[in-house]
Amino acid sequence: MSIGSRQSATGLLRIFAYGSVVSTYVLILIGGYVTTSNSGLGCGESWPLCRGAIFPNLNDPAQVIEFTHRIFNFVVAFFVVGTTVLAWTRYRQERNIVLFSTASFAGLFAQVILGMVTVTSALNPIVSAAHLGLASAVFAVVVINAVMVWNLRSVPVQFQR
């Protein structure tokens, strides 16, 4: 493998790790807007549907706001899953990156489940607080992982066969 392909692979890992940080932060901001605009039950207690429909009523701002928060999870998942897959397939020797990438994936999965419980419990304050707390923890994990990726030197990339 040439040096150029090592650098491009490291560059790809950095894109996914940094994208995880930015998208997770944006998702938390959108979640804050959902809360402060009282749009948390804009889609009702049906999850993952929005008032029984796949898409929200675009004439109802509360539905659009809550649905935006739900849909933006796919952006976060793209970056977090991408980072995790790269860590496991190309950077297995970097144990901390594998550990924190995997932890961010597990945290994101738990966060989606907790988001569902938040909606289906009619925004129970304890569940809502746990949802914000876990979001903060996931954000911390992706930031730590991105710092480790930042410090990663161009190491030999190992492809698992």
C-alpha cells in the first residue's frame, strides 16, 4: 500500500470522526429547539411515524420541527457508523479509536431508543432529562474520539480479510 493511500484512509477517518462531532452538536441544538418551541410531541406519541404518517404535515410547524430532529439522526448515524466501520476494518491496532468509535455507536443506538421512550412517555421529565444527559455523553465520546483521530499519525492501514 502506498503512502498516498494511507493518508487518504486517515483522511477518510478524520472526515467521519469530525463529521460525528459537528453533526452530533447540531442534533443537540435541534433537540434544544424542539424543547424550547414546545414541539416535543409535534408528531404525537407515535414513533417513528408522525401522527400516523411517514412524513409530517408541512403546515404544522411543531411536526416539522420534531420531524427534523428525528431525520437529522440519520446524518449523525452516517458519520458515527462510518467512523466505527473504519475503526474496526482499517484501524484495529488503534485500540482507543476502536473503543471510542464503538462506544459512540452504542451510545447513539441507546439514544435513539431513549428518544423513542421520551416521545412515547409523553415527554416524562425524568426520561427527557436522561435523553439530554445521554446526548451530552455521546457528544463527549465523539469529541474524545475525534481528538484521538486528530493525533493519529499516518499509520499503516490494515485491511481485514
